[in-house]
Amino acid sequence: MKVAIIGAGPAGITAAYQLAKEIKDVDVYEASSSVGGLAKTIELWNHKVDIGPHRFFSTDSRVNKIWLEIVGNDYEMVDRLTRIHYKKHFFNYPLKPFNALKNLGLIGAVRSLGSYIIQKTFPIKNNGTFETWVTNRFGKGCLIFFSKHTAKSFGVYLPAN
């Protein structure tokens, strides 16, 4: 059997790697001139620019097993600190409720909690969009945390409330 993988990003390369253990005839097709998908560094205006994730984080034991199989001991463990800067405050990411509520202030916290309760009580129909996923999971008030990031990274514009 011959298998074709379309896309040489992390998922495509991993699929090809796993399939090649069982099926010897695996081809990977990539439209760009290099592998990595959004998890690579490109040369832009004489500078190196990261266009996607460059750290590995997973709680899935199957994913971690493959990772360790490939890299062995050739990696460095680092503490992960990801934050969202919004209205002069740093919000932990993933969002932590008390940190977010404290940084939003009383009015913002009440609005966000109200939005969360409304969405949990009356979820909107999932239409497959990121906006729907965020709204149903966190409430419409949390779109403020994702709107700038998704616009910058993916060209997806969410209402910022």
C-alpha cells in the first residue's frame, strides 16, 4: 500500500513518521519550500522570525511518547509562562479565574461572569467557528482575550466586545 500525506507541518510529519514504521511507501507533499508548517522560523528582512509555536507542551501520554522517541535526551526543559497583555494587565494563560477577575476589575468581572453564566445556560449552536467555540466555552466576554491574537496569527477577526 502507498500512502500520501499532504502537508509537512507537525501533524503531517508525525503521521508520516508513524505510518513509515508499518508501511514503507509513504510520501509527504508540501506546498512551501520547507517543512514545519506554522511551527518554523523564516528569514524575513534579514531577521529570523518565528511564525508559530516553538515550544512543545502536551499532557497526552501518546504524544509525549512519540516526542521522546524522536528527540531522546536532546531537549531542554523550561518553565512555561504565557500571559496575555490586556489594558495594562497581564492575564495568565491558560486563563485562571481569580487572576482574570482581579485584573478585569469589578465591572469587567461582573460582565464576564454574567456572560459566562448566560452561555452555559443558553449555549449558541456550534457552527464550527473559533468564535463559537470560545463563546460557548468561556462566554462572549472572553473574546477580548482572543481577538487580537487570532487576528494577528491567523487573520481571523473576532468581535472584541
